[in-house]
Amino acid sequence: MAYFTAVCHGDLNMQNILLDNEMNVYLIDFSETRPRSVISDFARMEAIFMTESYPIENQEDFLQVLDLVSGFYERPCTLDKKFRTTFSGRLPGLMQRNMALTMKMREYALASVGGEKDFLPYALALLEWILPVVCYGSASVWQKRLSACIASLLCRTLV
């Protein structure tokens, strides 16, 4: 598959990101920088926002988050797709922040590929970051289940 490549951060996570009041993103710590898919870092951040940055404590939380994120990966899916941004579950402000940051990552990804809306390269990059969460010792069972569910939704977008 032909895709856009660039020198990417490679260790993008919450500790390496600074945000200003307008949610503009600033990056630090470029020790893992190397050439890869130009959208990989943005996909990594979406994986963090969707699976690791919301404390899922029980089945009800899990089902509410899964219901919300399912819309992010329903076909047809494009990098500029708009999705539901209201969340009625626990800690709605935190989830609103995660969704806003996810949309910002997709905006950046879209800009980095010159406006090419094809979701396939992004889905592949996102799958690379989402699926390993099921193996993280620090992830809760609910985060692992959510990761597995999102991975399956992503696989459906690939066919």
C-alpha cells in the first residue's frame, strides 16, 4: 500500500504533549524519532484517548464508552468524518476532552496527508497502537476489552 511517510515522533504519549488554551498541541522528547507512516503518531494518540485516558470502572462504563466509540469506526469511515460528541456516562467532561483531542488528531492526520480522506492507512496505524493494549499489564480488564472491541471495529473497516 502506498502511503505518506515522514520522520515521526515515535514515542507520542501524554507525557510528551503540551496543550495550550485553544487545544493546540506541542510535542517534546524526540528520542524515538524515525521514518514511518506520517499518520502513525496521530493514531497513537487516538488509541490513548479512546482506551487509556478514561477510567472504566465497571460494565456500565464499558458499555457506554463502547457505544460512543463505535460511531468513530462505523463504515463508511473517512478522516474527516464527524461523529457524535455527546456522552451521558460518568465523567462526561473527561470524555468530551478525549473526543475533542481525537478529532484534533484526525484533523492533523488529514492535513498531513494533503487532505486525502482515505481511512484505511489511518485504520492500519491505529490498529498497530490499539491492539497491544490487550497485553499491557497496567491496563484494566475493561481497557483491554475496549481495546479488543475497537480492534475488531477497525478490522471491519478494512474489508
